[in-house]
Amino acid sequence: MNSATFPSGLTDQEAATRRAAGQGNNLPQQSSRTYTDILRDNLFTFINIVLFFISIVLILLGRIDDVGVIAFVIGTNAIVNIYQEIRAKKKLDQIAVVSRPTVTIVRDSQEKVVDPNEIVIGDLIVVRPGDQIVVDGSVTGEGEINMDESLLTGESDLITKQAGKPLYSGSFCVSGKAYYQAEKVGKDSYANQLTAGAKSFRRVLTPLQKQINLIVRLLLVAAIFLWLLAGISLIMGLTPFERSVENAAVIAGLVPSGLFLMITLAYAMGAVRMADRNALIQQSNAIESLSHINVMCLDKTGTLTANRIQLQSLQPIGLSETELRSRLGDYAVSASFSNKTNDAIAQSCPGEKRSLKEEIPFASAYKWSAEAFDQGGVYVLGAPDVLSAAVPLTRELQQAIQAGADQGLRVLLFAHTPDWKPMRGTDANQPQLPLGLQAIGLLFFGDELRPHVQETLSRFRAGGIEVKVISGDNPNTVAALAMQAGLDSDIKLVSGQDLANMDDLEFAQTAAETTVFGRITPDQKARLVKAFQSQGKYVAMMGDGVNDVPSLKQANVGIAMESGSQITRGVADMVLLKDSFEALPDAFLEGQRIRNSIEDVTKISLVRICAFVILMLSLVMPGIIFPLTIKHNAILTLLTEGVPTLGVTLWARPGKPPKQGLIRSILPFIVPAMSLLALFSLLIYIGYTVQQITPLLKLLDGDMPLGEIAQVITPAKILGALFVARNALLAFLIFCGLLLILLVKPPTRFWTGGAPISGDLRYLFLSIAMLGVLIVLLGVPGLRSLFDLRPLLPIDYLILALFAFLWALLVRTAWRNRWLETFLHIESRSES
């Protein structure tokens, strides 16, 4: 291309023809999941499918009211999750619109600013400082540009591009101007090939969710078994049809619907709290997932650093620091093409813009820049090892340069000569250093760390989380920066070249022992994450570039920066708005709060449900009537699980989760509590049943004619006796349920044994309030009739309360003496 002639580019007709031939950059913008994906993933979950089939059974049984309750559970769960994820999608879409680049192309000899989708193969595209490359191509003509490819490679060094050199989508122009011709568009571009197969949004269950699902499956098996027993009882004529319908509906209550509502609420509250801290949650379980993290992988460029460099110090040579700063300031503000180095100088050294005779922009090919002022001679700024061929350096200067490099600093030499001669010869791409240069200063630059990065990394380590820094930069530079960020000075480092020569076993061992990884390729990042996971680690990966996408997808939790690439934000589980790195420790604490609340809610739910299963098996198999009605079960669930677990969720506190999984950690709590509760409940129910029926049976001791016995001992009187026993059992279970709240969240040391002391008196007041609700239900005739309640004598309630308190004391004793662990010969739990 002749530089004197303005390029013509394609014509609109040629572009239309190529687009019709399928050569256009037709790539739909997708910053996040589609609405269809969100609806499908939240509606067609395992538990929703289970509840759906239970609803069908209940409809066939005529229990429409119970179907309404299940519909409320499914609806609430889905609506909260869908709302949260749509909210995240809209935010990401807004970010994508704001950050979506435009391009300047040449059509019919005129420059046009268009959307990237308008590009076709063969288009001539203009590149200026700040422009993003949106399709692959090659530089054409005589222009020269310096490119930042850190989002693709992870390396922060600028790459000089001249005629014939390739440009890759996802890189940015830092300085210079050039034209390039589009060669690969759409899915064929480098950035899209790098992220092929990684754009789909993933849904990963946390360890807690997996164990909750296992519990639900086990309860479903128990429910099916009880349904079979109830069916057999109906077929054999032991139970009338109406009672069988009621029994089947009560069994359906074994599915812990309240547990799922509280999990949904905990996730939603966590997302709201983190939104206030500039963290956008894309997956509802992302925050809870963070509570399991024990390895945090960080990229250097754009993650630990703010993508800016700082002029940390100066060393004047033969002049004062004030004079050196003045000359550097003039040099920086007079440059036609700025870059990060110039920006850092201008920020620290104010100056005045001066007219130039000649300017040589910085290029990585020759690693220096120069400015010839109309008055004042020529100033050169560049790498000391390159300038040393033209600038004499004393031994002291060489030592200072080496010392700065050992600290991970970038060292530049500033030199001056009063004489000017044109620096560009016959080869414009290879300028010559001026003669007579003398060193006048050394400049020491360091990457600017993100705000609060040292505090954040310190909190990671305090939480027992290993920090791994993975970068495309030089390992020594990364290690020096990591130490500035607060990591230990004895950290181990390795390069990607060394890792490439290792077998799988050596690779895994090196990954475990090393903290800093440099010159790492995108595939090696993902392989490192996989190696950590194979060692039993739960890994979070944090990045901002396209090169981070494979590792973000591989990690258990993917975290992206708002300023990162669009595809990176799209696949991440969490996006840090305003690049708020300091929000992460708060997210870890929030994850612990969520996990602790779910564990406590699970304890309360399973103690009630498991005891109820044992009770029903004990009574159904011998053919005794079911102990509770649907309405009684609803009251029991509301007062001992529904409202209390809401309080547990709202008032949960962060704290380190146990090392073992959910089931292993709660079994020592649940087994003694539910076993003793089932035993006491069985005794209460049978005891009251016998007490009520015995007076009727005594009538048989007299001389009553046989014809009159049937009139005295009627089925109604027997059912009435059983109804009294049901009410006694209901009262006892409610008393135990309210005491269980205090055992799960002990307000004082008296209640400790199965859980550490919370010291929160709100749980005591909550239990008292639920007791007050029970008194109201028993005292108001309309409510009493609505829920089929029959008041007992005051002495009965006192006896039942004493039995409930005795149950609590026995359970506390079992926990404190670790009866279950002793019996099973398993390792004892840590002291509460």
C-alpha cells in the first residue's frame, strides 16, 4: 500500500457479496446465559421433579390443599433463583453493551465506524491507540503499532506489529497507527477458538448441595417404602380408604420442603449482601461454594495488579532529582503516542509539552524511545541492556540496575545528548541510537497492586486458603510482585517451559509444592487447576482475560473482573464489579454464614423427619393408626421447623465449617436426638392410647349383656381415645422441637453438647414465641376446630413438658459423652 495514497478498502457491494457467501463476522453477542437456559435450569431440577410427581399422587388422592403447599415451595424456590440469575444476566448485558467495541473500517475510500458484526473477510480496518482487535488479520502498509496481548497470553510486555505481522482478536493497540486486513472472522478468530466449548454456562453442585440431594434421595426411598406399607394395609383391609389417603399425604411430608425454602432464602440473602459489596452473583450457590475453597488461583496481570505501573523511585546521575523529574515530565507529556510507562512518568513528574524535531515511539523490537526537542537536544528512554551499547555505564550503575531487577522492578535508563541527527535511516523500522549519549538517571517501575490486595491475601491465608499465582509473565517478576503483595519470601516458583517437560506425577507434585507459576499457557492453567482438584482440593480461579477462560471453567468456582473480557465474565460464577478484589474475603465469610445456616436447618429438619419415620414404621407395621393427621403435621412443621429455621437463616453467623462433609458432621448430632425422640414419642402415644382405652375395656368386667357392649364400646369412642393420644403426641413433639432450637443454637452453656454456644438470646425468645402461638391455637375455639385440636388437662401438658425436658437432658448427655462415636468406634468430634 502506498502511504501517499489513502487506502480504498472494499466497496459496499463487495462487502455485501462476501457476507452473502458466509464470510461475515456473524457472531451473536452473548454476554451471559439466555432466559431459556435460566428457566430450564431452575424449573427442571431433581427436587422439583420429585415434588411434581408427589403432587400428581396427591391430586389422585384428592389432597388439593397439600398440592398447593408443594406448588408454593416449588414456585418460591424457582422464583427467587430465577429472579437472582436474571438480575445478574441484565447486569452483565449492561456491562457488555458499555464495553462492546466499535471498529473503524475503510469502505469506498472512506472511514466508517461500525459494529464488529459488519466486518467481512478482506475488510481494511483502522487501528489506533485504545482500539480493540475484534477479528484476526495482518498489518498492511507502513504503519507500526504496539499491541497489548495480555488478555490472550497473560504476558504484559507490548508486542510491536508491522507490515505482515498478525493481529489477534482480543488484543489492544497501545500506541501507533496502522491498517490491517481481516482474514479470520466469527468462530474462526483466535479468541473464539481459544474459548471454543467454554462459552456454555455451567451449573456445578457444591459438596453441600450434593449431600443435601443424597439426603433427599434417602428420604424419598423411606417415603416410597412407607407408601408401600400403607398400600399393603389398604389392600389387606386393615386400613379404610379414607384413612389410607390421609396416611399417604402425611408420608409426602417426609420430603423436606422447608429445607429447600431456607436454602433458597440463604442463597438469595447472600447475593443481596454481596451486591452491596460490588460482587455480582451469577450462580445462586456461588457464595456458599466459596466456603469450601482451600486453594485460590490468581492471575497476576489485571488481578493482583491494576493493569498499571508505578514509577517507584529515581536515581539521578550528574544532576539533581528535581531537574531529572522536570526533564522526565517534559519528555512524557510531549510524546505523541502514550503508553503505560509514559503515563506512570507523567503522573509522578509534572512537565510542559514541547515541540519536537523527531520522535521514535517505543517498540519491543528495539526496546527504547527517543524525542528530539527543538531546543535541548535528544533524550532517550529504554532498557539498560540495550542502551549500554551507546551509553557508558559505571559499575555502580550496573549494580543498581541488577538490584532493581532482583526486586522484580522494571529498570529503564534515561540518557541525553545535546547533538541531534536524524535517527531513522533507510530502514524506518530500525532507528539508530544517537551518538554521544550520557546517562542522567535510572527509573525503577513496579506493577501497581490493586487496592487492599495485601490485606485480602492476608485474610486468605488466615482462613487456611492456599494462594497460587499463575501468570504468563516471567516467574521471577511474578514472584517479586507476589512478595510485594505479602506472600512469603521463600515461595517456590516454576516456569511453564519446565512444566511442559514433566510427566503427570511430577507435574502434580510440582503443582502442590509451588506457589508462583510463570510463562504459563492457557491450557497449562486449566491443567494446574485440574491437578489441584485431583489432590482433593476445592479450587477457585480468578482471572480477567480470554486466556483464563479454560481454567475458570475447570475450577470449582470461577471469579471474573468486571474490566475483563466479555467471555470471561459470561462463564464466571461471580463477577467483581468495579474490580473490587477486596470483596472476596467478605464473600468467603458470607459463604460460611450460608453453609452454617444450612447445616443448622438440616439438623432441625432431619431430627423431626427421621424420628417421624421411625415412629410410623413402629406403628404402621403392627397395623396401628397413624400418629398424626395432615393438619397436626402442618402445625408441628410450622412451629418447630418453618418459623424457627427462618430465624436460623436470618441470624446465622460465619465460622469455619467442619473438615468432614455435611452428613458426617451432623450424624453425631442427629442420631441420638432422633432415636430418643422416636422412643419417647412412641411411649407417649402408646401410653395415652392405653390410658384412654382401658376404662372402656373395664366395662367388660361386669355383667353387661353382650348386646349392649357394642353400644357402649363404639368405634367412635375408640377413635376419640386415639385422637386424645394424637393431641398428646403433638404437644410433646412441639415441646421437643422448641427445645431442639436451643440445642442447635445454645444461648447458654447449659444447652451445649451437640453445638457450640451461640450466646444469642433471640433463639430463646423465638422458642417462647412459638409456645405462645401454640397456646393461642389451643385457646381460640375457631382455630382449635380448624386444626382438629383437643385441649388436654393442664396436668397433661405439665407431664409432657417434663418428658420433653428429660429428652433434652438425655440427648445433651449423649452428645457430651459421645455415645454414638463410642458405640461405632469412630473418631471423636472436636470439642464444641
